[in-house]
Amino acid sequence: MSFEITSRTGLLGLLGHPVGHSVSPFIQNSLAEHFGHDLRYLAYDVEPDALEAAVKGAYALKIRGLNVTVPHKQAVRAFLAYEDEAAARIGAVNTLKREADGWHGYNTDMPGFLRALKSDGINLKGRNVVVLGAGGAARAIVSAVLESEAKKLFIYNRTYEKAAEMAAYFTSEYPGSCIVALSAIDELTAAMKAEETQFAAINTTSAGMYPNVDDKPVDDEEFYRLCDTGVDIIFNPLRTAFMKAVEDAKEGNRAVNGLKMLLFQGVRSYEIWNDVEVPDEVAMKIYAGLTDLLSS
Ligand code: ATR
């Protein structure tokens, strides 16, 4: 296979601010290389007031597809010809595909998270789940938890109003779901105990992200004893203080980081842009490369 750039080479890209440490180019260019597609993926640092010009300019340049990341995932919705149902429900778009009538917007964070859980053998169906945090990142996670048919979902956030708003919104989006908003740790642990089952806890806050590697979204030890599974969406560091707290709380507990979610949201974007299916073996090869990249 020739992997040279020619006048026919297609372009994909990432719009974010900042993007300097993004590993998405590694994921997407590895996929292009695997499939022998004549495509390249670049990261573009786009300031918020330049988003409209960037999105429209990319369309004019016939860029095939874009990923969109922080802080543009909500704002980009104003520049789409079409938005898929999951993206509309989550209220955030992270993938744009060029179509004849304009950009079509998708959210691959949600399916990416579900495929990551599956790959790690974590099944939320019928389980009690706590989502920590109620910011932008929590929305795709909450949606994934509800798609997984979890039994009961607690949304815990230090600012109660945001948790309550999110619980009300997703209760109306997923009628029949059982979602409770909490912001006092004693109330959370009491409510968890009352369920008499172990919980899966998912951290969607930025607490513990580099360089604040000793931070945790919750400090209460009792909380961690009530969980048997921890999922962090953070992947820098690869083992967060939250993951450590879950694993140290009890024998048999396990915790995973957010690297597979990152990988599979990118994989799903690539599948949308190119109408292909990326097999697990291919994804896992890229995952090994990503782990090396981030460990070095
Ligand atoms: P994002 O879009 O990445 O989720 P965000 O919208 O700023 O970012 O939301 C960050 C989330 O992490 C919020 O739920 C925030 O709690 P507040 O709503 O109370 O601000 C939560 N968060 C951030 N740092 C935290 C910390 N050190 N401890 C607990 N929660 C934290």
C-alpha cells in the first residue's frame, strides 16, 4: 500500500481548543493505514469565535469528516444540515460527516462508551449505577447508562441544581427510568445502602485529571465500599486516584480508565465517515499503540 500524500488524498480533522495533546490523529491515521484509505487526519486548534468560519471553511474545502471536541460540541450544532437522534438527545455533537446538503452531526461518545464497556466485560443491564458529575461529559454517559437498561441511576454532583436538571431531562427522555439527583455524600451513601446491592460508579468529572492526580470526585471511603466496579472517563493518568480507591476498597473490585472510550468514539467516527466496520482485533491493536504512546 502506498501511504503517500497526493492530489487525491482526502482530509479528516479535529476541531477543538486546545488540541495539542490529542491522540485522535494517532487513532484515525492508524485506521486509515489499516484500511489502506487515502486519507489523513489533522488536529486544528479553533478558538470559539472562529468555529463557524472553520466549520464552513472545512465544508468548502471538501474535508470528508470532522471530530469536534471541547469546547465546541454544543456550539457546532448551529451549523448542521442534520443531527442524529442520539446527538439531539445528548445535546452534543462530536462527529461531522460531509454530505451533499451540508454537515451531518453525530454523537459517538455514547456508542463509544458502550463498546468500551462491552470490551471490558462490564454489563450495566439491571445494575445500580452512580454517575459522578453533571457537566457536558456526563450527558453522553447518562444516556449510555439508560440505553444499557440500568436499574437505578444516581446522579451525584457537588452542585445540586445541575444534577437535578439532568435527572429531570433524562427522566423525560427515557420514560420509565429511575433517576435520582443527589449532592450530599451522606445522602448518597444512605441511598446506596438502602438498595442492598453493589454499584457501578462512573466518574465524569475532571477531578483526578493530570496534573491534579491526587484528586477524587468523592473522598468518602464508605462510598467506595458500596461499589464493585469503577469506570473513569479520564485516561491521563492511566490509573486515577478514583480507580485506585475503587480497587482498594474491597477484594474483587475492578476499575477501568477512559482510554477505551476515547478509542471507540474515534472508531465509531471512522466507521461513520467511511461506511466500514472496524473489527475488535483492529481496534485492540490501536489500543495497544495508544497505551504505549501514553505510557512513554
Ligand atoms: P465537562 O463538560 O468536561 O463535563 P464541565 O461541564 O465543566 O466539564 O463539568 C465538570 C463536572 O465535573 C461538573 O459536574 C463539576 O461539578 P460542578 O457542577 O459542581 O462544578 C465536576 N467537577 C469538576 N471538578 C470537580 C472536583 N474537584 N470535585 C467534584 N466535582 C468536580
